[in-house]
Amino acid sequence: MTHAARRPRKVALPLAACALLACAATQAAPCPVAATIDQATLTANQALQQAMASGLDDDADNSVSPALSQAIEHYKQTLADAFDAHLACTPATPDVAALQADLRQRLLPAPTPVSEGDVALPEQDEISVTLSDSPTPLLLVSGGFAIPCGSDNVLRAYRREGDAWVRALDWQSGPYTDISGAYGDLFMVSRLGSGDLALMHGTPWCTSRWSHLAVQVIRPATADQAQRTLLQTEHDYVRDEHEVQLKARPDGFEWRAEVGSLDGDLLTRPGIFRYRQDGESFQRIQPAASNGRGFVDEWLRVDAGLARAWADPAAADTALAARDELNGLNQRTGVTLTYTAVRACKQDPARFQVDIELDSPQPLAEGNQRHASIRQEANGFTLLDLSRAADPACNGPDLMAKRG
């Protein structure tokens, strides 16, 4: 498109969990499920398709018309209510594939017929069912559907309580008037060893490959406690560059995506976001990048507490002061940052120097050169020093002469 891209707004927290008694009441549907429940979902889907015919209020700012916004909310609610009704009738040991096929047949519109010679387009509506057995049984049911320039999704999780599956998690966007409010573009879930769920969604967007995502860790509801969000974090990322990944680890979880670089010539780099779980708290740990240059770029961007944790304790105060000065200079109008070389250092094969140059219309009184000294560790790097003067012992060839 020809109009300029606008950065998506920050995404909202997931909807608050409903009260436990109210949740239980919504699942008191008679079995078998009444046909009227299925029909209500199909009718809501049809109304959504009709509202989408008007598309966006203004394609330049990705606004959603009030009628479309209302239709989206109505469809998500009726779809989730249908999930509740069907799961209340699901046996203790479900055939997941059969359950998924049944929900698709009952709750999704029939595929659109195509004329001979035409190419059938993939269906946008989807329902997926998965069963997580460990550490406790949890059935995950998601429903996705197209919206202008993206998709939106609903996720419900159900735990076994007595002789019934009862709702343990609601995860969906709240009402929105801009398509970036949807839970789409990305929609991923991974169950952690703790039983909590790591959940990731992107923000649909019409005008740019740069977008925004959110990651939450939610503890599903139990008989005594409503669902709780243990972690909420957001980050910009770049679409269509590398596949976004979300996976559980023995001590927590990790996600990876292409993210922006402070170097305007590089523009992007692989980002690594690994978290260690300790009870209900999470700590970001290394690795934080795929190479030393990426580590320095991330170290310059993270909060001061994390930057200190990733620096040599003996030099942390000096390094953080130099970081503040460098970031302040980089924020000045007309000043740009470039990583010019990465060099090995003599007498210590684990030590490297990342050279940084600030380009500005006028020479900077503080100097245009910076040199970050780092040490490679078993699982990341340590920032040793950030100085205006290069270390003469780090004069080997540029190890990353290729700019990509």
C-alpha cells in the first residue's frame, strides 16, 4: 500500500477471569447439546461476514467500524458459549480428533462452493482441539476467524472436575475499534512444566511488516481460585522474516522472533527471550541474542536492572553510566548508530570488542566512537566495558564484516 505505516498501539491485558460460580453456571448445559446453540454460532458467523463487507472505516488508520466491532464481539461470545456447552458433554477420556471434527462440523459454516476451473481459497475459520496431559489433564479449544488484514482468536481451556470438564481459562481480546486490538497475526500456546500456560498473540496490521506482540503466562483456574496472569510482556517484532517460535523449557519458556536493531543499516536481528520460572515469578535470562553484536544491541535496550545483571559486577556502575550517555546521544535528532566491527582480543579467546560509531551532522563533543568489550559465556555474554577508547589488544579482523 502507498500510505505510510503507523506503529500499532500497545495491546491490552487479557480479559479478567469470570467469577468461579458464574463460570460453572455457564456450563450447566443439558446433554446432548441443543441444536439452537450451534445455530446461534452459525448465525453470529453469518452476521460477522455481513459486517465485514463494509471492511474498515479508514484503511489508513486501520479503524474498525462500530457495526463490525459489535459483530466480532457477538461472534466470539457465542462461539465461546458453544465451546462451554459441548465440553460439558465431553467424556472424561475424549477422542480429541473426533471432538475437533464434530465442533468444526457443527459450529463452522460449510465451505463455499467454487465453480469449475476456479481455485478454492483456504477457509479462514478454524477450530482446534488439543489435550495436555501433564502435569494435569487440560483440554484446549481455540477458534479463529478472519478480520480485515488479519485474524482474531478465542481460546478456552477446560480441566476435569468430578465427572465434567469445566472452564479453567478464558483468553481473548476485549472489544476493539482498531484491528491491532485483535488476538491474531500470531496465536500460540505452550504448556509449562508448572501447569501454567505461556500464551502469545500478535497484533494484526494492514500497512507494515513491523508489528507488536504480547506474551502472557496464565495460571488456569482451579476449584478454589480464578485464573491469574503471572507474567505480561510486550515487544515489537518483524513479520515475514523468520518464523516466530514459542516453546516450553524445563525451567520456564522461551520465544524467538526477528526484532529491530539500533543500527539503522541492519534494521533487524534475531531476538531471543528466555525466562526462568520460580513459583509465580519469572526472570529473563540469557541467551538474549544469537551473537555478540546482537547481545550489545539488546544490552543497550533492556531495563537498567537487567543491564546490570548482564554486566561484570566490578564494572557495572561505569558501564551503565556509559550506556546512559550513549543512549542519550543516539536519541538526539540526526544522530544514528552503527556497529562497525566485531574483533577478537588477544590472549583471551572468549573476549571480543564490538565497535560502535555515532554519525551526526556535527562532531559530537562526547566523541563519535564507542567500544563494547564482552566475554562469551557458556550460555550468553557478559558486558565487561563500554568505553570511548578501543582496546589495543582487540585488533583482529572484523569477524562480522558481512552486515547481515
